[in-house]
Amino acid sequence: MKSPQRLGHLVEVFQGNQPLVEGLVALFLEHTPQLLAELLMLVREGRINEFHGVAFRLKSNLRVLGFPEIRNQVEAIGVSLRAGKTASELEPALNALELSLLEACHQLSASH
């Protein structure tokens, strides 16, 4: 789904409250790159216990703005970590998550 459509859907979900949607998008754009960087660092450093808190915040943000496919990527990484996969085994998934999130931020910022 393209961002203008996504934003239109959000305005509809939030009953026409455009300022609320704009605020949510601004917060997403402000915090998501930091959360992504922290999440990637924690996985790559093997700090799995700390990963789950950051993953929870990131998934919550993704849920609010309607990015279930990216939320599922974060969830899949968490499942793989709990199953004992190493950071090096997860590198392709981490790279894919990074690309997806950066693209989502780019789309939102272009239409914001």
C-alpha cells in the first residue's frame, strides 16, 4: 500500500483527525530510525534480552501506522532468536528489515 493511501486510511481510522495522524507520522519518523539502529545493534551484539523490549516498541509503532508486513519481519527475527539462531544467521533478515523500514520512512516522509 502506498503512503498516500495509507495516510488516507489512517485519517479514516482516526475519524478524520488529520492533526493526530500527522503527529503519529512525525513521531514514527522521529523514533523509528533510532529503534531500528538499536534493534540491529542488540541482535548483532547478542543482547537478546534487551532485544525484546525494543522489538515490542517497534512492533507497536508499526501496528499503529498499519505496516503489518514489517511488523511480521520483526516478529520473525524474535522467533528465530528464541530458537537459537545467531546474528550471522539472521543477517539477511536484519538487512531485509532495515530496507523495509527505511523505505516505509521514506514513503511516509515524502507524503507527510
